[in-house]
Amino acid sequence: QVQLVESGGGEVQAGESLRLSCVLSGSILSIRGTGWYRQAPGKQRELVAAILNGGLTNYGDSVKGRFTISRVNAKNTVYLQMNSLKPEDTAVYYCHAKSGPQNLDYWGQGTQVTVSS
């Protein structure tokens, strides 16, 4: 079992920045990769960014060059630095982890990000 707790969401103006944090606990050593997804009203959940244990990262096309994912193992924390935010970035952001040989999915409770124009 892996538990994920997000924080750092809020409401900002377009062009501003936010940093989301996700604290991992439980069977951390079994985690293969972590990431952030988002879901806007009426839309499907989509990948924002992901990072594998070896450090390889992957980003959704709409956030490339603006968002950066990182993981600090000593703090068991995954970060999402979001710069140059746009109104279309408004969504609930979920922390995600894949764990164990069966690649089980674990999700946080979500944190709201609202960007106003």
C-alpha cells in the first residue's frame, strides 16, 4: 500500500506560478514511478508529468517547457513546479504512483488549481 497526500493548490492569476507537493508514505520502496495527472470539469483525466525511479521524465504536450516534475527521495516527496500558468491549466491535480510487480495504481485525494485571466 502506498499513500499520497497532495498540497500546494490554490488560485492564481495567469502568468503566475505554483508548486504542488505530494508526500509519499507506506511501501515506498515498491514504487516504480510517480507523476501528476489533472482533470478539468467535463474532461478526462490526463497526464501532466511523470518521473521514473531512474529520473527519466515525461510531460504532457500542453505543459512542456512550463512545468517541471522532481522527486526528493530523502523527503519522500514529489514536486510539480508550474510556471506561466494559463486559465486552461485550471483543474484538480492528482498525485499518482505505480507500485509493485503488478504495477498497481495509487492516487492522492487531489488538489484544486484555479488560474484566472
